[in-house]
Amino acid sequence: MMNRSSLSTILLFLFFSASSAEHNARTERISGSAGDVLEDNPVGRLKVYVYELPSKYNKKLLQKDPRCLTHMFAAEIFMHRFLLSSPVRTRNPDEADWFYTPIYPTCDLTPTGLPLPFKSPRMMRSAIQLISSNWPYWNRTEGADHFFVVPHDFGACFHYQVEFNFDIKQEEKAIERGILPLLQRATLVQTFGQRNHVCLDQGSITIPPFAPPQKMQAHLIPPDIPRSIFVYFRGLFYDVNNDPEGGYYARGARAAVWENFKNNPLFDISTDHPTTYYEDMQRSIFCLCPLGWAPWSPRLVEAVVFGCIPVIIADDIVLPFADAIPWEEIGVFVAEKDVPKLDTILTSIPTEVILRKQRLLANPSMKQAMLFPQPAQPGDSFHQILNGLARKLPHDRSIYLREGEKVLNWTAGPVGDLKPW
């Protein structure tokens, strides 16, 4: 238990040191490290051909439900828009390094705005059948020089957690399906990042979930306002609907946060989601980013954008753009088993370490890399994806199949996935 003197010292630290650090040294570069990759310019290093598909695969879905523009899977929509006007786009497929198939499989929503899982594999399969029948490029490699944006709960395994389904074993269903067989040679651009998981392909490019840039911009507060909250979190601690017996959701990590720190004055934690949520993050030193049903959530993006040190509690997370963003330098990693010691861990971090993390987070390039702004801006998530694709070039000649050679099994997977879309 922390004594009153220690608490007072920490609170004084909260009010003065963070704001003074931001005034005195607003940014800090990590020269000579992976952080420099954030400034790479992929233009001129690759060419992307965008297939022109019937609008039923993309635009008509969006017209039917514009909510798709704001949910955390919207990267599939904005990446399409970005590529249509990007200087890396080529209209000559014979000179393309990569081929992109623009479909919006998460844009089929429940009344409460969550994606439905049922049609996505069939839609993806239908699109691949279309491009393989109308263009020769897929068949040369069976997709090894193609990339797909699949920013879903379990990536290209295509399964979602939906609130009217009380079966907690959604992940088991995703594992049983596995990555859609027709995508197993392609490069997957996906938010789902979890080590040693069948839904994360080794060659995937892991990206952040979509968080609306304009909405966050509208909630910016003056940078000289001190960070008066030590630890901040808003969200579920127990998912009673989908995990009625408890213990499965977040592998118990969120429940441990609540049980251990609900009465701790250094922890501002609640299930409430106030209208001042974004402002509160900007007033906080540390923002908890625990796993939920998946290791990641938009909190990670929000924390970086608002300069709140992300406390990452997800043992097996694969972080977005990990070859570019120095996560170890800007965040704090806490093992799930160590959640009961969170207060000791965070209060033991030296002041100078906290201040340096804040200066690094103040670097605009860190924030920009986590966002999908419209219009696109240098160094943003779009460009980090292109950088990831450029770093996979040149393609090894072994990806090209001999005439008549087949690798993928078109009839593999659940029977339901094989139905026409």
C-alpha cells in the first residue's frame, strides 16, 4: 500500500514534470534506429496495379451503410481510395510489382455497427475467381505478388465477435477455418497481430486499426495543459454477454486491473466512456492498452496520437509497423501475469525515462504513422504500408509457377465458404 507522502510526491510530479518536458523539448528523434524508417518515401520504389472490380464488391456496400467509414476496420476502404490517386499506382499491369484487389468484406454490419462474418470468405473467394478469370496475373503466381487488406478480428481467417452470439469460442472457430486457402500465397495487410497464431501469416504487414483522424483532431487540447492523471483506462473489464463465466475475456488481465486498482487514487479507470475521453487521454501520463478478445484495440492508436505512454498488456501482440516504430522506446510492456503489480511497475519508472518517452511521442512522425488521414500525408499509415511492400521487393523468381502448375487448393476450407456469393 502506498503511503500518503509517496502519493503526494507522485501527484506533484504529474502536474509539473510532464508539461514542462513538453514545453522544453517537444520532440526527440531516434537517430540511426528503426525510427528513421518512418521518413522513407516509397514513391519510385514500387508500382501497384489496382484491379477494377464491379461496385458490388466495394462502393455499393459503402453506399448501403456509410457507417463502414468510421469503424475500426475502415482501412480497407481508405487504402483503396488512397491507391486510386497515389503516384505508385500504375495503369499498366505488366510493369506492376504488386496487384491489389479492392473489396470491403467488413462493410456488412449488424444494427449496432459490428461486422457480420458470414459472407466475407465467399465474397473474397468470388473476387479472386473474378480476377483470375479476367486477368492473367493471378495465375502466374497464384497470388504471391498480390496483397489484400484484411483488417478484421482474425484477419484472413474471417471471423468476428458479435454481441448476439453467446459462444465465447470465436477464436477457436477462426483457428478451425484458418487463413482462407486462396490467400495463403498473398501478402496480407491486417490489424490482427498475434505471435504464433494461425491467422497471422509470417509475411503479413501488421497495421493499426482505423481511428478517425478528424474526430481526434477536433478534440485536441492546448499542449501546455499538465498531465494530471497518472493511469487512465475506459472500457470493459468483463464481457458478461460473451463470457458469462468470466476468465476467458482478455485472459483475465482486464479483470485483474479492476480488482486490484479500482480504489487506487493513481488509477482513473471505469467502464464509462465520457464525452471527454480524448481530452482525458491528453491529460494522462499512462494509458492502459490491455488485450481484449484480440491483442490490439484502437486505444493503442489513440494513446500514441495523444502523447499518452501506452502500457501494453498483451503477451503475444505483434505491433503495427514494428520495423519502423520504436515501440520499446515509446511504450511500457507489462506481462499479463504482472498486472497485479502495475502500480509498483509504473511508479518505479525513473522520471527521466518517462520524460524521454513523452518527448519521443511528441515527434509528429510517430502520430502520423498510426493514422489514415484524408487526404494522405507523408509518413502516414498508407505510406508505411507501401514501405512494407517495397521492402519485400524484388520478388523471388520462385514465386512464378510453371505452366499448368498449381499450388493452392480451390476447394479447401469449410463447405459454407464454397457457396456462391
